Amino acid sequence: MLLTIDVGNTHTVLGLFDGEEIVEHWRISTDARRTADEMAVLLQGLMGMHPLLGDELGDGIDGIAICATVPSVLHELREVTRRYYGDVPAVLVEPGVKTGVPILTDNPKEVGADRIINAVAAVELYGGPAIVVDFGTATTFDAVSARGEYVGGVIAPGIEISVEALGVRGAQLRKIEVARPRSVIGKNTVEAMQAGIVYGFAGQVDGVVSRMARELAADPDDVTVIATGGLAPMVLGEATLIDEHEPWLTLIGLRLVYERNVSRM
């Protein structure tokens, strides 16, 4: 079994692969204060419930692949792999790790590891040209060329950030549940805010994607648009330019990067 760990700014998503099939997944909060020992206890609690794994930490795990946007968490996870999974091959995505995707940006080292991993999976699953829209703490749009190169992207405030900002900065507004309203024209403050979030982000997706596609390909219709991230389902029914929804895109990319690197270790 391969354990994949995608550490985002707000949530950490873990996936368990049996070959190419993801057989289990978990979502937990990202806490930069957790120590390696605390993380090990958390992992044992989650995986100890799975029938295909043993009771002891590490039983049934043949490999580990990790990417993280939070450096302190990556540091602690590195310690977890050293202390608790010492005999298990581990790939931590950072500069020098083979991904198979050339990065054609001004400073490749500043591109988030998760964005590169998403590009890896997009090329493998759908080919290029492609645009990956990841609905996380930030909403990111990443462009992949017809040759499978990462050529750049767009970063915008995410859905949860926008909801929190409205609640904090609006004197008569409050934090709301992110949910689809009954109609675009809200009949109360909560529905009006929900409409602004859902339909506003759908419009943002269509606007940004259409402009990126015109730059990315001679025929924008040749570009495959893939949505991923925990909040993607909120926008899927309203954004007209999304072609595919792959909720485990980053975890699939981690599996692919692990396979491309483990033979070199």
C-alpha cells in the first residue's frame, strides 16, 4: 500500500493506494504546531481502523509520498518518515525530485509543490494542453502545454478566505455556511452572500479559464479544464468551462511521482 499525503494551508488530505486504485482517504486540519510524534499518533489512529492494514504503525505501508505547502509541517513529516517508517521508501516532493514535468516559470522553486503535482496528474490522465483549477485556501489556475510543460498560472483568494473576509470586514455581515442558495437573487442576507460566493466564483472560473485558454492554445476548445480541491463541488454546476472533476488529482499525482522516483532511491 502507498500512503500519499497532501498538506495544504487549511486541510491535509491523505490517500491510501492499492496499486492504481485509491482505497481509502482522510481529510484533517493542517496544524503547523503538531510535532512529529503527534502526527504519528494521528496516522496510527486513522490507519488502524482500516481492515487492510495492521494494528502497528507502518503495517501494510510499502511506500510514502508527501507534498506540502507548509514548510514546518513538511519538516515534521520528514521526521515521521525517519522515526516511524524508517524501512519504508519515502518521496517528499521538493527541488530535485523527478516529476517528468518541465517548469517554464521565472523561478521554478517558488511554484507550490501541489501545483506541480496537479500538473503531473493532469498530463497523465488527460494530456495537454490543460488547465487545472484547484479550489483550496487559494483558488489556483495552472496551465499545462500540449507538450506537458508547466507554463504558469493564476492565484486568487479562495472561497473560504472570501467568506471569512466578508464576515470580518462587513459590519452587518457574518460568517456563513458555503452552500448553494435557492436563487441568484437572494431573499435575505445569508442567501445574498451565498449567491455572491457561488455564482461569483463560477464567473471568475469561466472568465480566467477562457483568457488562459486563448493564450495556451491556438484553439481554446482543445484545452481540457480539470477541477479539483475540497470546494470544487460548490462551483461545478455553475462554471460552464470545466470539463472534468477529479477530487483526488493531487493524490494521483503523488502516486505517479513516487513511482518515478522510487526506483532511483
